[in-house]
Amino acid sequence: DKVLPELIEPYELRAAKLREFLEDVKPSLCYDIVPLADPFGPSITDPDLQCLVVSEETRRGGEAVNRKRLENGLPELALHEIQLMKDPDHSQNEEEKISSSSLRQRLLGTLLQPPRQDPALPLHPYVIGLTGGTGSGKTSIAKLLGHLGAFVIDADKLGHTVYVPGGPAYEPVVAAFGAEILNTDGTINRKVLGAKVFGNQERLKSLTDIVWPEIAQLAKERVREADAQGKAVCVLDAAVLLE
């Protein structure tokens, strides 16, 4: 439940940076940095520990450590509370303290590594997959990228296209799920179809096995259309990103 966990640095790198900082502050001390596999780590088992440094936020955690130590027959630790450093440059949506969560948020939009070259993929247009759950902001981001000149492909609209009478998925879907999914005008009733597959993984897979390849084919055609128009960037807006 960390903010942007994908951008958290590997443990080995964070430990190395911590050691570098501590040795800069006081090189004469001996530092033993250990990974924590649980909230307590060695604090509730090491009899040689005497003090635990906490902040106002973590004092309750320190008190929990002392309760565990007493249960384990160990003396309580002295809790030394320090003040958290304030971040004078924090934005309205960030924490007041200097925070790794805020730093990760600031990385958004930064190119962390150059795009990997794949000989199997054409260089133009450059295709970006835009994915996320309902309400995550895909539509807003797609519009913004569109205004910046990107060619936007809406997978939802492609999905509607494959279902229409005469569309590539129409007859296979009707054959698989029966005429009861049809409206009086012959179009597929998406709500009735959804009720048939909702909560049934086998039926859902049967549907996606029919529909997704057709959507993927339409998406490829739209990418070729973007290329023909001379677009440098193509954005595929899809709730479930097509492989």
C-alpha cells in the first residue's frame, strides 16, 4: 500500500545510500544495517539493544516494541524521539515532511531509462500503452496526449465496433452465447451478455478469446493508419492492456 511501489528502489541500493549517509555523519561509529521482514525485526530479540529512535509518527510502534520485549523477557528500550524534517517545497498533494512518497511522485513524467529497442517493432509510430482501472484518469491523460499531437486509439470504441452486426466478433459471440443476448433489432445486448459471463471465469475466457484478438487486429490497423498520417506517437487507451 505504498505510494507508487513500482518506483521504490531495490533494498541493496537503499541500504548502500543509508550507509553512505551515516558514515558521512559520523564515520567513527559501527553500523549494522539489517533488512526488516516484519514490523519489529531484531528490536524484540536482540538483548544488546538499549535505545530506539522514533518520531512522533512512530512512537506507538516503539511502545509496541517494548511490549514485545517484555513478553520475551528483555529489558525495555529507551525511546528517543526526534522531530521530522519539514519539506519547505512540498506541494498541496504531498506530505509536509521530507518523504520518499513525495519524491516518488515527483518522478512521474521523468524518463527513468531509455526506451528499449526491439528489432521486431517498427520505429514509427512509437506506441504507448495507457492502462488503469475505472476512474484512474486514462481518458483525461489520453485527451491531453491527443492535444499534444498523439494519435489516440480507444480500445473501448474498438470493442463496440467488433460487436456490431457485421463486425468480426458478432456471429462468433452469438453462436457461443445464444440468441437470447440479442435485442429486437439484432444488436448484441451488452448488459445481457455481461450478466452471462460475470463471475464465471470459463465463460469470460470464452468471450475474451473471441473478442480480444479482433480488438487487437483493429488496434494494429489503427496504428498503421497513424503511421500513414505521419504521426510520431500513438497512444492505445485500454483498461486491460492488449499483449
